[in-house]
Amino acid sequence: MRSYQSVHRFVLIAFIVCLILLDSASLIEARGDLYEILGIKRDATDAQIKKAYRKLSLQYHPDKNPGDEAIHQKYLDIQYAHEILSDEMKRQTYDIDGEEGLKAEQQPQRGGGMFDMFGGHQQGGKRKGPDFRMNYDVTLDALYNGDQRVVKVSRNVLCKSCRGTGAKDGQQKSCPYCGGTGQTVKLQQIAPGFNVQMAAPCDRCGGRGKTAQAQCPVCGGQKVKMEEKALDLVIERGMKDGDEIVFERASEQSPDTIPGDVVLVLKQQSHPRFTRKGNDLHMTHTISLLDALLGLTYSFPHLDAPTPRRVTVTEGGDRETIQPEQIRRVKGEGMPQHEMASDRGDLFIKYNIQFPKKLNSEQIDAVKALLS
């Protein structure tokens, strides 16, 4: 009996000590409001954050204040505030959940959870939102030469005024419905006549334990606003139909979620002259019967106009005639190979022969004499 009581007392003491150490660690790491440290408003732009950081880091640099521990600590706080607020994801976490949220993100994530079972993706304790995929029409000329364009997409982004908190000036208060715990106790029936009390995230505050002191006048407390974003699209030479261009974290934003990616899927439009098969190009050229028999030289505009390509067929010496629908290859005149643009595929030309619709008696006699 005494042995059991001793073990019980030891476990209880160890648990209390762990709580004290955790609470002490949080007290040690507390720095105060990061926006106040840099002397900026909560809706400050990236440029304003950078400007404030440069000014303060020069003012409080240890080299200008040797031996002053208070100034040195102030300098470290400035560095930390800039590190958090200059990172979009860290700033979002801090605006919504404070430094507690930043600490939670640093905790190692255990694998094999329910979210992992359904193929979800988590990063730093947050779930990644869905990707936005769209087809993007592109010409064969752009795939041959490469191109740069601006694509505009409309998506929800965190309100810049409240930084996604839904609160005016980002000011929040403890949730009155859960007492700031983020959880409420609900009675749930698991079998007829058998009820249990279970803790669940608070419906009013979403489990964060905080609500807005006053509703944000810009987003109306919705936390997000619709915004148009310009994406700099670079089409590399040799890309092909179905290739994807990914803009990381450019999709819709929402609190407690890492934005998904915007994925543009290239869809090659048909070309009036060329068709593409891999890195090779194919075209059809119509010639007369005389050219099929005697040979010819002709030019046609390629995809990198204005310089036309000059092709000579069956000239000089004993020559082979061109047969109907015969295909001949021109080496190195196909598509540039993606990521190795100096290497090119080939151009395959199929010849259609245009026969005369009728012959007079003199022509008939001449053909007979020629082919006899």
C-alpha cells in the first residue's frame, strides 16, 4: 500500500514540475507585441516592415552600444520581429494565434494520423489548402520560341486590414463562450441510455479561444477579401501540351491554412501549317506533277519567322521522282528540346502531287513519247 502511494505521489510531482517548466519556458520566450517592437501598424506593407527594420537595426546595433545589455536585448527583439513579420505564413500565424501559434508550428508532427490516412498534407501544424488548376491556351509559336506573359487570377486573400483575424485593428478578446480555452464540453450519446461528456472545439471561436473585440470594417469580419493577382508566366522553349507551370502558394488564402498552388496546364492550340509529335514537326506541301518529276526548290515560313526556310528537293544528277504522299525528313528543323533548346527534333514533309485535270492531244502525245 505504501509502495503504491509513493509511486502515485512521484508521478503527481513529476507532472506538476513539467507544467511549471513549460509555463516558465513560455514566460521566458514572451517578447511583447511584434508590431509595437517595430513601431508599425498591423496592416503595414512589406516595404514598411523592411523600412522600419532597417532604421531600428541601425539604431540599436550592438556595435553602436557596446556593453549595454538592454540595448542588445532590444536589438534581438527587433531581429525576431522582422523574421516573423517579413514571412507571410509566420505573420499570418502570429496575427491569428500569437506566439503560441508559432510555438505550436515548431512542434514535430507525428505521422500516421487520421489526416494522413486520407492523403492530406500538413506543414508546420497547418493543413495545405486545395490547389487551383486551370487550362491555359498557348500557340505552337510560343512553345517554339518561348514567351513571357501576365496571367490574372481572382482569389480570396486574407484581409490586409485585420490580417485575417476578422477583428478591427486585429484586436481580439478571450472568447466568452469557452472562457478562452478553445473547447466546450458536449453531451453525446454513444448508445441508447449511455451518454458521455466529450470536449470539442468551441463553435464560436473555432477552437482558438479568441474572438474579435469589434468587427473589421473592411472585410466585415469575414477575414478574407476577393483580390486579383497578376502572375508572371514564363513559357520555356520546347514545352509541350499538358506541361504544368506551378505558382506555389498563390491560390486562395484562409486562416489556419497554407495556401494551395495555382497550376496552369498548357493546352496547345492547332497550327495552320504544322502539327507536333514529340519534338518533331510535320507539315504537308503540295507540288505540281512537273515538280515531282523534275525536282524543285521552295521556301516556307517557319515558327521563328521572319527568316523563311529554303528546301531543295531532287536537284542535280540522276534524280528520284517524288511519289504521291511521300514523306521526306529535314534534320534539325523540328521543335527545340525542353531544357536543352540547342537540340532540336526533325521536320517531316509529306508531299501531295497536284495532277492536271485534263490533257489535250498534244500533251498526250508528249507524255507518251516521254514515258515510252
